[in-house]
Amino acid sequence: MTWTIAPEPVDSPAAAALWRAYYTEVSDRYYLLHEGRRTDPAELEREIAAHTGAELAPPTGRLLIARYGGEPAGSAGVRLLDATTAELTRVFVHEGMRGRGGAALLVGAAEEAARDLGAEQLVLDTRSDLTEARALYARLGYTETGPHNDDMYAEHWFRKNLN
């Protein structure tokens, strides 16, 4: 089986399913760590509906869907913050597909998409408990920096020069 990665509309069925899986996982991890519970189902539905991913649509963004053996298995998005800076977001690979190289391929495709949008650097934020993500970004040449946003869940910020 092989990975394929391609842009996809943010409102496609595959994108919607991957967003739900991503958000459920990161939200549950947060609440289990800090409050000893999973995400309240009503809150989960509100947040999924409120964050449609519209900022990842062309012309200033891209949502990439990774498929493994033809089945949707992961996603990554980029959006321009300004003329030369793009943000990497929604990097996700289904748990059962992890360890097969998909995350690195998704990030590489997102870097190319950011270059295509005119970005010279890519920034991202993540949380302390997402240790796998932080290790991935460091392995792929991202450098931890000071904050570039004030997201309440952001605890680590990374940057990579795309030139």
C-alpha cells in the first residue's frame, strides 16, 4: 500500500470526517489530562461546527488529504498569515495509520503548498501533551520559537524557513 496526498475542498466528506477525528482526539486528550474526562458531546459538536476550515480554502489556503491504499487516513492544512508567512494546522493521521511515514509526507506536501501560495516561512503551534507532534516537527527541521499567536491552547511555537 502507498500514500497519496492531494488538495481537497474543506467541505468534502473525507475532510469533514478527518476534522471530526482530529478534533475529537486532541480535545479528548486535553480534557482527559486536565479534567479527567472526555469532551462533552454537545461541546464537541459546537466546536466542530464553529471551525469549518474555511481559512484553508483557496486562494489563500490549502487542505491536503492523505490516503493510504485509497482510504482517507490523514490531513494537513496551510493558510497564509501574510504575504510571506503561512501557518501549518490540522496535521493529523488516524491512529491505526501512524508509524507508516504519512505524517512526514503530509508535512512535506504542506510545505510545498505553502511555497505555492508564496510563503517563505511556515509557522505552527502545538500543545505540550502532543509530544509526538513536537518530535515530528523537530525531526523535520522546525525550530521552536517564541509565540506568534495568543491561542489559549498553544504552548509551543515552531518555525521553518522554506527557502
